[in-house]
Amino acid sequence: MLKWLRRSPRRDPDEPWLIASTDEEGHRVLYRMRQTLPEGIDTARYPHLINIYWRFDGATNDGMPAIAVYDRMAELERALEPLEGPETGFLVLSITGNNRKEWAWYVTEPSAYMERANAALAGVEPFPVEFEAALDAAWSSFRDLLATVGKRES
């Protein structure tokens, strides 16, 4: 069961984020996610779910990334942050733990997102990530997670 830890405002204090924790295969896993759907958007315009996966060896750190790896992950997230908005899509979730980092974005079109992501990452040392796209026009993955967190333990 996900346990709500604290609210974590991001750039816009009107769009609160929260941090939740769960146990997965004996490792602590942290979820940083939007607390609600992005304000004022028509989710039907963003029917594609892009997951970005970064697998790492966290054996010596209880499944969490080493500081140097974490810093590179933060660099990737900062580089992709300008893509967020009505033109491209919205980051809704970040998961860290159990030897992986994952970001979930809902976007207008996967090819347009990838084109913009590649441009944002041009000239930067490559990141060991995999991108996966799926159709989720109802935002079911995110809505299901919100419902799970809504049932969280206080």
C-alpha cells in the first residue's frame, strides 16, 4: 500500500505534488506525483503515455541510486522540464527505487515528444534510458494511481 509522506510543490504552487512510499521486493520505492490532473487541460489532447526507464545497480544502496547516478537523473529531468506544457505534454509521475527510475508523461504525440526530447538532450552526454509509448487516452494509469493514493494510510 502506498503511504503518503508529504506534499511537494513543484514549479507552480497551484499544482501540488505529493510524495508516497511503498515497499517493493524488500526495497523502499518513492513516488513523486501530481496530486491532481493538470489544471485546466483537456486530457483527451494528451492520449499517449510515455514512460522513461533508467535501470541502475542499487545493490549497495538498498535499491536506490548512488549520489552520482541520482545527480545524472536530476540532470535528465531538468533537461526535459521545458517540454512540459500544453504544446507537448505533462510529467505526472516519477518513481525511484528497486534499481530503477521511471518518469511518466502524457503527451500529444509520441514522435513529437521524442523529437523535442532529442533536441533538449542534444550535446549532453547520453543517458542510459529507454522510452516506451502506449495509448492511454483515458489516463487510466494515472487515475488508477491517484485512486490508490486516495486510499492511502495517513
